[in-house]
Amino acid sequence: MRVTALPRSVAEMRRFHIEPGGTLNGTLEVPGDKSVSHRAIMFSAIARGRSRITGFLESADCLATLGAFEVMGVSFTRDGGALLVDGVGRDGLSAPDATLDLGNSGTSMRLLSGLMAGQAFDSVLGGDASLSRRPMARVIDPLTEMGARIAGSDGQRAPLHITGGQRLRGIDYTPPVASAQIKSCVLLAGLYAEGATTVHEPGISRDHTERMLGAFGVELTREGRALSITGGQSLEAFDVAVPADLSSAAFFLVGASIGENGELTLTGVGVNPTRRGVVDILKRMGADITLVDEREQAGEPVADITVRSAALRGIDIGATDVELAIDELPAIFIAAACAHGTTRLTGAAELRVKESDRIAVMADGLAELGIEVTVQDDGLTIVGRPEQHSFGGGHIHSHEDHRIAMSFAMAGLRASAPIVIDDCDFVDTSFPGFVERARNAGLAIESQEHDA
């Protein structure tokens, strides 16, 4: 049975319409972790033997990764709710006969660039217009230093043309920023390189790659912030249980905190220490969040999270916080807008090169809803409005950024009038079923089609 990725195009655009008020209550299961799902597909595909993946996130981004490996000869089959992957081994991928279409997924492109640099055949990694605007020099540069031949288009952006059959060599590399995607790209290329490859992390980044590579039998060593891998190692099949995605849970952590009389439990959420910055930041703001039944699942820490309504206060969020909560900051901005006092964010220049310029886009949206915002190069300042109606109504442009759309959806819980959010199609890249889950929890949200 062939597992086919969802189509990337849609006949019409979608917008969210949120009526003001409501509260979030009950028990909610959010979809599987996107970062873990990507890696589970990649590593099981190049492992020897059959792996079983449960909890896989069937979002557009993760299905783009799956589709790329299908094109390269990897077989995926369904077994109830599980995904069975027949790995082809480290050197068993087949040459694709066309560009590998990675849709909107930066994770797919950056990690696959390292993996494809070590193959014997040529490949081209492409994506949609949004992905083609994102910077790729940060993976091209270290791969070139390793001996890869990789060329970007229009200032080192996608599509990426990778020449196969190159002799890679291990390097010592310090990325310009702390980035799990850069680190993972270099480590995956290191599997195919002569000698050892070492990445010296300038700060904290997600450690899903090293955790999962270890589970698949690859030896890595860490000394302080230096992480090393020796080339030539093989991966052995492993069964992966993907936890629920904390980045997806973040919208509901904020929504239950700011809504009146809310109490929501999110089940089986990954609480990896390199990811749980959103929980710690919200707690510093005064959020009532409790982790229960903490456990381990396929090498990843997992817990159920209960969150209740609370009066929030503004805080300072610095560069160290940003490292642990980069993807969750848009949701945190909504919490800050409802808090007593001022929230100041610094050290977050990386937000400007995500799916959108998240500093500028969030600032514009908050201002549209009546929030006082001041923008800096690496952050912003938000003056909270802790009254019942923190937000007015308004029309938000998400700029095709899934996290922007879902963050502003939660603002409806504290709005005085309806909020309309355009360009919401890309929510499916990370959170299929978001509208239904949010509505069942108590948010008055509808998804509407409209002409592009």
C-alpha cells in the first residue's frame, strides 16, 4: 500500500472567523510532534529493517518529507494507526527522477540537504514560494566546507541543486546561530563523511536528532556544547512513538490561560528540556500550569499538562528564553497582550526569517487589535491590556504563516468584536484539525473559504 502525501494546492483560500468570548475546557489531544515526525521518517528510511511509527503527524510538512522518501524507493504501509517503514539502509536510496517537492517545510529542506549531500546521485530540493524565500546559506556553507557540491538559486535560496558522488570529510563547525536544523544537517552529512564531524553549538537548540539517532543505534559523543559523530555508521530499525507536539499545545496553553474560567488538560505532550521554554515563560508570567504523569516515550520526555485561567503579568524575555521557545513566541505575544504591565522581548532576530517576519507580522496584527507595540530589530515591546476585552475586533493578515494564524485565533477569547484571519491554508502544515479541536474545546471559530 502506497502512502501518498496530501496535495499542496487548494482551489480556494481559507480564512478563520472568530466570534468574541468563550473559554477553553476539557481534555484535548493535540497532533504528533512535527520535529520528531520528520526525523522518524528520515531515520527509519535509511535504517536497516522495518520500523514502526505511532503518533506520526500527518501534516502537509511531514507528508512532504514522507513523499520525498517514497520517490527515492522507500516503502511505507499502514497498520491501523501505525506507519510501517521498510528501511533501505544508509546507502540504499534511489535517485529521484524529478525535483523533490518539500512544500513549505524548512525542516525537510535543511535536514535533507545534509542527507542528500552524501548520496551517490544528483538531487534537487525544491518547495513552494514561501520556502524559496527562506535563507539556505547557513546549510550550504558547512556542506561546501565538507566537500559537498551544492548550489542555491537567487542568493543561495531554494531550489538547491546537489551533485552526488562527492567525497565528504568531517569538519569542526560552529554555526552562526543556535539551530537544530543546521546542527542536524551537518550531523547527517557526517554519517557519510570520512572521520569525525563535530558541531560546536553557540547556544541551546532542540536535541531531537541526537536523541533519535542514538535510538537508531548511532553513536554520538558530547563534551559540553560540542557534539561529534563518526562517519560510516549504519542505522538499525527502531519503533518510534511520537509524542504530542508542544508547539501545537502552546496555542491552547495560552488560550486556557487568558480565557475566563478555563481548565484544559493536554495529554501525552512532549516536554523535551530543549523545547519547554513556552511552559517556563508562561509560568513566569503567572500562568497556572501543572505537569502530571511525567514519563519517557522513545527517548523523549512526555507529560500530561493541565492549565487553568490566571492573571498574567508582563516580563522580560531574553535570548536564552528565545532559544527554548522560538516557535512558540507568537502565541506568547498574545498572552503578553493580556497581561498586566509590559513585556519586552530581545535577542529574537531569528524570528524575522521564519515562514514570515514574525516580529513585523505579529506587531502589525496586535496593533490592528488595539495593542500598543514597539518594534526593535531583534524583538518588540508589548504593553498589556489586562481588562476583560484586551483586544478589539479586526482583520489579520497571517502572511501564510501557520503559527501567526493560530496565535491570533486565541485572541478571540479576550476580544470585544469578531476577528477575521486571512491566509490560513498553511495551518495544515503543522496542525491538521486545528479548527475542530479548538471549537470542541470552546473557541468560537469557523473556517471559511474565499476567493484568493
